Amino acid sequence: MTLDIDAARKLADTATEGPWAYNSYSAVFSTPKIKPHDDWLGTIGEHTLERRGECAACGSGSTGCALYSEDYTREALVAHVPAHHGDTATGQRVADAEFIAAARALVPQLCDEIERGVDTIRDLRVRLEYLTEAATEAARWASIRPGEAGQALEALCDAVSRTAVVEGGSRSWSLPAEPNVDRLRDRHNRLWVRARYTNGPDLWWQGEPGNGLPCLWMELLSDGPLTDASNEQVAA
């Protein structure tokens, strides 16, 4: 079953305004929505403002308050649950009434949480797609010929650092920019030296250029935190 968030919101939006409450007998009602009748404001006496029943302010024998208006509601009844004895619900019926009352606020809150979750999943799927592409490029890097190195490294960096655009707005994410230094130390105190290339991304070599296998900036980040080693004395 697919949950229709728009339909759920429409049900909540068209229902009686909340919050709702259970009156501890057998009724669920909305909070009072008081809109005093203009005539009532200048009337001496206490009017019941009820459709039926005697109203002392209207006079003995009255069969309803003359100032009754549907705009004035002290308890806007939403639902009844079956009463066990008289007008009082018990046991399971009490739990049902409390659930109905709580649903008025709970349904919109759940819709908000679900929509946030859907946005997060969509964002993660986009990121996973790009990371999968980056992993594919990394695997290809292991078997390329020397002449293809610059092109492969450029494609790898592009795959990892591109911006993910998701429905509802853009969420940019990228690697921290390379600092404008040529010597860094990683968390193992190893020295890394940068070699700059005109036709490809810069590479980081351990100790000195040409020593072992180079690293891209994204690979070097995994050995962080990195510290600037530019001021260290270079061995002769």
C-alpha cells in the first residue's frame, strides 16, 4: 500500500479545527471557538447560548436561547464513542477516544516527518549514484595505461565533487578545497609533497615526487587531520 501524503493532509485540513480533546465521558470535541453574538455583548444576565433548553436570561419557559448562534460553540463535538453505563465510556472505548483526539495533531506531524524522510532518501540516492560512479573510475584507475592517467584522474575528481540537485531545491556537497601549500603531514606524521601538473589534477607523493604511488587530494583527506608542513626544513 502506497501512502498518499497529499490525501492525508487534505483529510486533516478539512476536519474540524484542532486541537481535539477527550472529555473523559464519551465525547471527543474541539477546543472552544468563541465568537460572541453582537446582541449578547450588551445583554444583562447569563445566557446559555444553547439551541434547546430553558434559558433563564431569556425568560421562564423559553425553549432555547434567543441568542443561540452556530458561530458560538462552547464544545464543538467531533465524535462519540459508545458509553458503557450512562454517558461514560470505559476500557477500550476510552483508549479509542484518546486516539481520535490525538489524531488531529498527530496526522499533520507524521506527514511532515514522512516528507522529510523522503527528501533525505532521495538525496542519499543521488549521492550514492555519484559515489558509485567515483568507485567505477577508481577501479579503472588501477588498470589504465600511463598516458591515460590525467584523463582518468580528472574524471574521478569530477564524479566525486559534483553538486547533487534534488527536488525541492539544491543541496551542494563537495570535498574541502586543496590548500595552497605543497607540503602536508597526515595523522601518522607522514610527509606528503604535492606535484602540480598542467594537464591533470595535482598529485601528492609521500616524501618526494616519484616515491611510491601518488594520492589524489580526496585520498589524502582520509588520512587527516592534515597539518601544514611548508615551514619544515627540507633535508639536503
